[in-house]
Amino acid sequence: MEESDFHNRLKSAGRNDLCPCGSGKKYKKFHMNEDERREHEEFKKREEDISIS
């Protein structure tokens, strides 16, 4: 499975680091909340898929 951009950002960027997307903004101000939300949604979907099986 190929990792998406948001997975890579979550793994590589600290809260106070510059965002790896190249925006020049701090990660916590630019992509962190969205990335965490998307990861949570993927986790919930995987749990639902497991419970259906």
C-alpha cells in the first residue's frame, strides 16, 4: 500500500517544524489538524471493515 502525503507529513514533521509541503508555514498551523483528522477517519474505516468481516 502506497502511503499518502498526509501519512508522510505525520511521520516526518514535528508540530513546530516548517510544513513539508513547502508552504513556509509551521506544520501545526497549516496541515496538522487536517492530517490527524484524515488518519482518524482511515482508522475508523479499518475498524469497521474488520468488524464486518
